Amino acid sequence: MQISGTIPPMVTPTLARDGGVDVPTLRSFTGSLVDGGVHALFPNGSAGEFSSLTRAERRTVVETVVETADGTPVIAGCGGTSVGDVLAGIDDAAEAGADAAVVVTPYYLSTRQSGLREFYETVATRSPLPVVLYNIPQLTGVSLDVETVTALSDHDDIVGIKDSSGGATYHFRLVENTPEDFSVVQGITTLATASLDAGSDGIVTGTANVFPGAMVDLYDAHVAGDRDRAARLLKDVVIPVSAGHDGIPTAVAMKYLVRRGGTDVGPPLLPLPELSAEEERRLGDAYDAVVGRLEATG
């Protein structure tokens, strides 16, 4: 399975601070992303607050997204700290009709690269879905070495990696050292154009929750060789959004921005905080700036 294009790590519409999935809103939100032209959908990732959802809630999220995706591929987050829990999540995603499972590095316990490699090989061998590695060391406290990813890329059922490490050199080495049919996608939106220039297959971008059409245009412009347009969209859309939520947890910021765009996706789940008035003002100014620039440039 080739994973490419613009992929939003979807926020999860919620009913209350202590949980509950807002299914009708999730349906309409998914439809808006599909209408925006995104190339795939990624529910139950970090921006989707997967670690604060129950297994039943995560299953509901994937089922709802798949039902509404209208054929758009769904790569479902199936993260956890035990092989059994990860495989249970993958089974749920497979039964819901997802196309692949994204598995973040197991967190909390310190480990070694040999343990990470065996973890992923065990999961992938038993998984009913293709597996996508997910490296986000700033949240998990553990990172996949390039050499480990290279070894895992030889596994028939491990098809790619979402790299949210933020390391440009690390990302470029992933592109250089893995097979052509192994998908490498960038998870840090500010590195989108540089990564695509270096051979990345796609971008998993929180900004696509808010401005899906613009982020699809950025990727499509790059594919078409229109580097000027891609660079302009990075400047006009990505940079203001990134600057606006600097220092704010991503899921919280994205939920506010989606709400600012007209879809109330509910509050962030505990233990994430509510926004201060100043943070709301800063995010609102960023949203308005992007809207103004897009209207001015077309």
C-alpha cells in the first residue's frame, strides 16, 4: 500500500471534557475533509487525542470515519504500549474497514532499538492490516533510529512511516535509506515543502483539519512542479497557523481553529487544558490572517 498526498490527523469531536464521541459532528467533519480533496484520513492520532479515548470510543471513531470516507483511504491510529492492546485496536480498525494501521512507538518504559524492532515485527506479523510506523519522540520519549526503520522496511507488512520527529536530516535519511515502495510521510507541517523536495511521499498536517483545500493545493502544486505556489501556500497558510499555536498543545489548538471555521468539535479531553483568552485571541488572529491571504490570492 502506498501512502501519499495530504493527510489530516483528524481531531476527534467530543461531547464533554471527560469523554464521549460526537458521532454526528464526526460524520459532517469527515465529509468536509473529503470534500476538501484530502488524499487519506488519519483518525485516532495525537491530534485526535487517542490516548484519552477508550477502546470503544476509538472503534466508534474509525467506524464513523470509514462509513463517511466515500472511498478515501483511512489509516487508523492503533497506538498502545502492549502488543495485545495494539493488535486489539488493529482488529477493531480492520473490522471497521480501515486500510492501514498507524502504530506509534510504545511509550513510558525505556527500551532499546532491539526491543522496538521486535515489537513492530511481532505486531506486523500478526496484523490483519498493513502497518505504518509512527515516530514522535517529543511525546513518547523514544525514537526509532534510521537503521531500525531501514530494517523494518524489509518486512512485507510494514509499509511506511509517519515521521513527526522534527529532524530534517533524520527525515532525509529515511527517504534515502528505505525502499521506493516504502512510504515516508512528514508529520511536521513547517517542513512540508523541504521534505517533499527531498522525496517524501506526503504530509500528515494538522493544518489540513482547518484548511484542507489549501493543504491539498500545496501538495498538488509540488507534484505539478509549481514550487512557487507551494512555497506561497507554506508562507500564507502553514506559517501563520504554526506561529499561532506555538506553545499550545496541538489538539487543543486544532479544535479551536476548526470551531473558528464553523464546526464545533467540542472541548479538549482531560488532561489537556482549556485555552486562555489570550491564546484564543492569538489563534483567532492566525485564522483570520490565513483566510484573508487565501481570499486575496485565490
